[in-house]
Amino acid sequence: MAQARTRKQARSYWWLSGVSLIGFLLFWQALVQFGIISTYILESPVQVAKLFVAKLTSPNPDGATLFQHFRTSFILALTGYIAAVVIGVPLGLLMGWYKAVDGAVRPIFETIRPIPPIAWIPLSILWLGIGLPAKAFIIWLSAFVPSVINSYAGIKYTDPVLINVARTFGASRWETFRKVGVPWALPMVFTGLRLSLSSAWMTLVAAELLAATEGLGYMIQTGRRLSRPDVIIVGMLTIGFTGALMALALEALEGRLTPWRKS
């Protein structure tokens, strides 16, 4: 009975979501179709869909196909994101578990934390030039902070009862960290991974201002220069869809690594 009710609720949810999306697209189309909003400001969803299909094979009007833009941006975003996670997650966990690490790192981290990633662009050019490393560095900065903060918070508030039980059975500080602290922190770590992913894609457009000739950020900027809202929207939607799919992949991975949360 409970399963039937759950399935019914799921169907109702997806039905409502579908109706809402269709209604939004129809409203958007009507605004443009009847001249309420100029196509100079906003193109219709039909025109956006046509351009999306055309851009799969055509480099016009920005010099590259949609796949070429996507490939460039995906490599860039993934490079910065992975570097941020590989450094940020272990650092946050160690800061939350060991007071010595926290005391050594926190002053530097808290100083860097409020600085917008975009503010680092001039220095990144001086240090790394205008290629992939400089752009990936900007994305790394934006994704690094959420990785550290959430990993830190996740392990900092590990249930003390579990820690005491582990120590009662003779576990060392390091063993308790690995077998109690890290598993306890995983849900918050994955929250940080999702926030870092969002930050990486949000910073992408700014990062691709650095002498880019391809990329979704470059595509959006070119659309602005050409006064082509349809080009801008296609670039934005591609970023949105890619980010959403990657977030779903992270959610699936979290479900496999934290099966106890389902129960």
C-alpha cells in the first residue's frame, strides 16, 4: 500500500513538473510571438531549439560547433574541479580532525576565502599566462572553498560516541579518522562536491574571457557582442544541462558510497 502511494506521488510530481515546463515554454513563445518582447532582447524557444540543432554541425556565427565549445569548456571545468576536490577535500578533513593542521591552515584559508575568484584573473595571467592553466586556476579557486568548508564541517561534528567506541577497541587516532570520521563526513563531503561543481560552472564564463577562441563562455560572450540572445541562451542551457547531469552522477555515486543513508 505504501509503495503504491509512493509511486502515485512520484507520478504526480513528474506530471506537475512536465505541465509546469510546457506552460513556461508556451508563455515564453507567446511573449515573443505576439511582439510583447523584442527578439533583440529574447528569442523564442522555437528559435533557440533551431539554433541548438544547427550548432551541432555549423560553426556559425561564433566560429565553432556546439560540440567544440562543449569539449573545450568541459575539459577546462573538469580540470579545475578535479584539482579543487583532490586538494580541498583531504585538506578540509584534516583541518576538521587535527587541531594542529587547522591552526596552521585556517588563517591563510580565511584570508583567501572571501576574495572573489574573478579578482585573481590579473595574477593568474602574470603567473600562468593566458592558456588552460590560468583558466583552470580560476575555476580551481571557486571550487576549492566549498570542498574545504563542507569536508571540514562534516568531520568536525563526528558523533563523539562513535569516536569513544573506536578508541575503546584500541583504534589509533589515524584509524579512527579513516574508519569513523571519514565515513561520517561523506554526506557533507558530497554536498561540498555538488556546491563545488556549481561554482566551477558558474566561474567558467569569466575564466573563458582570457583570450579564448572556443568554449561555452566564449560562445556566450560572442552572442552578447553580436546581439544574438539565441546564441547566449544555447550556451547557457548547455552549461545548465551539463551541470545538472554531473550533479545527478554525483548523487548516484553518493548513494553507492553511503548505502546506510537509505535505510
